Amino acid sequence: MNTQSSATTEPSIQSPAAASAARAMYWSIRRELWENRSIYIAPLAAAAVFLFGFAINMVNMRRRFGASLLDPAQQHDLLATRYELSAALIMGTALIVGVFYSLDALYGERRDRSILFWKSLPVSDLTAVLSKLTIPLVILPLLSFAISLATQFIMLLLSSVILLGSGVNIAALWTEASFFHVSLVLLYHLLTVHGLWYAPLYGWLLLVSAWAPRAPFIWAVLPPFVICGVEKVAFNTSHFLALLQERLVGSGDTMGPNGAPKDFMATLIPDHFFDTPGLWIGLALAVVFLFAAVRLRRYRGPI
């Protein structure tokens, strides 16, 4: 009887704790977005600048070519290239924001002494660090996806309005855009590469942010630089540098199986991504860095 009563009451005991943890995580993420507005302002600014340049480019093209603008294949390739550039610019901006956000996430709390206030709240150090890691791993990729999709839709509207009456088949612009396919590929790339693949990078930056007494950027760059230098001098090899290069910019394999350059959208889908040992090794390193960052935040005081 006692076993049955304890089993029936266990969900009622666990569910408030789980709900409280989820609520603490939710409000911690809200706090990060409120305190760091560059998380969404920088990608929005990049999109606005690109749209301004795109509109000027479309106007100049209409003035220069008139009704004999380009043949349909060239029109499609030209606009597709513009869509790809907009996505690349927004993703690159979000990556830069994620790097500098992670470097300042825990260091800034100690520098401005707000860590004394946040530690007084009923939020664990694990929740605080996890909420900060969620920003570059989840929030920024999803924001980049939404902003890229909205930007490309506005580009399609602008090109339709500006090129109206110039001889361009406006209906073809809309039917060949294939937003659904492109958006799925972009979302997959953002969640895998910008999320999972870069997880050890963000974990390392958060660890440095929790430990660095001054200048976290220098402390984040200096150890890899020293390791590369020591390896080159001692063994005349560059394995660690190649490892960093593959982690940051990829393997550089942009050629297809037939020796032809890969399409831009094809490069967004890593081959055998989840079968790559480097992915799981990197995730294991990210967990180690995260654990160390949580421990450091627990015992480090204000600067």
C-alpha cells in the first residue's frame, strides 16, 4: 500500500520541480535576450543593409538593360546568387555575434559585479550557464533562419516590383524560388553546423569567459596559438592547426564527385554529418568545457 501511494504521489512531487527548472531556464534565456540586444539587432541590421544594396542593384540593372535584361536562365542564376549571399551574410553576422557574446557572457557578470545579484536569485549555476550556451547553439541559428527567410521573401517582392514591365517573367521568379526546399536546407545547416559542430567552440569561449581575469579574447586565442607554435617547432607538423581549421571553416571540400564545383546549397549539407567522429568528440569536449564553466562560475567572484 505504501509503495502504491508513493508511486502515485511521485509525479506530483517531480512535476513542480521540472516546471520550476523549465521556468528558470525560460526566464534566464529571456534575460539574455533582454540584456544583449545585439543578438537580434546585428542580424537584422545585416539584412537591412543587404536589402538596401539589393534594391539599388535591381534598379541599376533595369536602367542598364531595360527589356532585354537577361535570358530566363541568367535571371534565375542571378537572383539565386543574391539569395545565397543574403543567407551567408546573415549567418556570418550571427556567428560573429555568437563568438563575442560567449566571450562576454560570464566575464561581463564579474566585471560589472552583477554576478552578486544573479547569484542571489534561486537559479543554479548550471541553469545560468546552460541558458548562455543556448543563445549561440539554438537561439541565434533559429533567428538567423527566420531573418534569412524574411529577407529572401522581401528580396523577391522587391525584384518583382522593380523589374515589373522590364520584360522579366515575374511569375517565373515566384515559381522558381523554391522557398520550401531552400529554407529546409538552410535550417538543417544552421542547426547542425552552427549549432552542434560549433558547440566545442562556444563551450571553450564560455570557459574562458568564466575564468579570464582580464581580456578574455586574448586568453581564448593564446592557448591554441601556443599549441600550434610548439607543435610546429617540436615536430614540424601542423595537425592541431588543421584540426582547428576543419572545425572553424570546414574541410574546404567544395568539389563534387565529378570534379565540378558544388552548388552553394549543396555545401550547406555536410556529407555523413552524424557519422563523423569529430562531431561526437567535439560534443564531448563541449560537455567538459561546460562542466568546467559551471564550476568556475560557482566559485569565481567579481573582478
